[in-house]
Amino acid sequence: MKKKRTWIIIALLAVVLFLGWRYLAKSRGALDPANTGEVVNDVPKPTSGGTIAFTGKVLPAKSQLVYKDNTKVIETLHVEENQQVAADELLITYYGQNTVNLKIVELQNQYIFLQENIDWYYTRIAEIDQELSWTTDAGYIQALNKEKATLNTQIAETRINWIDTNDNIKKLKDSLDDYEVLADFDGFVYEITENGLATSAYLTLYSNSRIVRFEVGEYELKYIELGKEVTVEIEGLGQTYTGSITYIDQFPNNPDENGTSYFNVEVALPDNLPIGYSAIVRIEAK
């Protein structure tokens, strides 16, 4: 009787251990739900020629965070939330731009005036040289040479002002960047925060281009390389796309943790896919 009871206990323990192993394996993704033999995420290394699957999210490929310049006052906000914008499209204009533009016009007119003076001086010198070529009057020759010397002095002085004016025009044009904020890429205005903190972005712009970002453990990283073709399944859409790896992080996400290190990897996707959708990335383990 005791032996029979002992064998029953041993059998029950075996069943409990087996069920526990199955639960842990599934919870860590070691078993593919479709039972295809595919390895999913943080799992033992697959045999050569198998497929590794990683889960990730669809994200914008680029983002632009615009912070308010607290030394200036916004004159015009040219966009609104959810608006599509093109690269280099004007987003924000600060007060002061019109004043700078007026000064640029003033200096440009001055630059033209100085250039015309320099041209006239050279024209007059050419006339003097022509007169000197035929006159024999000593007093007239002396007067012409004196005028010519004065004109050369005026050319030198005017040229200095001409160069300075041109430099000032360039500086003012460069300063216009301080009064305008342009879009860095084609995309859409995700959010405008009117009363946010000084450390918060006033305007957030996301690109229309998309990526899927996922984490790869150090043991699977050897199967990841730039340009490698992968398949990406967007579960919520029921669509599968072919893409290529465009980015591999060189620094792990968890450097302060013990255990396996994980690295961000990105794959390019078609434009305008829904942001935040779950994706399964499948990569050949070879």
C-alpha cells in the first residue's frame, strides 16, 4: 500500500513539473502559437535556416520637437493639429521678422548705391587716363593726376563700406532663421501644447514615413545586419510587408541590468501605416 501511494505521488509531481515547464515556455515565447517551429523573441538560439520572430510597434521614422523661444513672442502659428506639412514649410513666425526684412531692403539699396559709386569712379579714372594720353599742358596734367589720386582713395574707402554692407546683409538673412521655424520633413502636426512647461515641446511633428522598432537579444544579434530583408506582419491590418533593416543600435537598452542585453533594431515600412499597431518581424536565422 505504501509503495502504491509513493508511485502516485511521484506521478503527480511529474505531471505538475511538465505543466509548469509548458507554462513557462509559452510565457517566454519559446513555443510559437501556430506551432510552426518558429522561435519568438527571447528564446534559445534557433538552428541554422530557421526563422526568428520579434514583436514590435509601428512608429514614425522621424520626429521634430519644437520648443518655444522664450526671448521672443510668437507672431503667427501657421499650422494646426493633424495638418499635413511639407519639408521646409513654415510652422511658426516670431515678432521681429518684418523689422529684419525692412533692414535688409535698406542695406540692399545702400549696397547698390555704393556699387554704382565705385563704377562711376572707375569710369572717371578711365576718362582721365584718356585725357592724359593727349594733353601736354603741365598744369592740366597735374590737376588730372590729383583728381585721379582722389578717386582711387574714394574707391578704397567705398569698397570697404561696400564689403561691410554685403556682410551685414548676409548676417541679417542668417538671423531670419531665428524668427522662423520650418518643417524638417514631410509629415503631420501631431500636437500643439499652448500652455505646456518650458521644458515641454510646444509643437510635435511626425514624419509620414514609418518604421517598426523591436528589441533583439545579444544571442540573436548575429542574425541581424543592415539591409537584410525581413517580413513584417501588421496584425491589426491583417497585412504582411517586405522590408529591410535600416538601423541597429550599438548600445543596449538595459546597460545597468544583469542578464541578457537587448538592442533596438528598425525596419523601414510603407508610409502612413497606423502608428502604434503591433507588428511581428520574421527574420531568417542565417
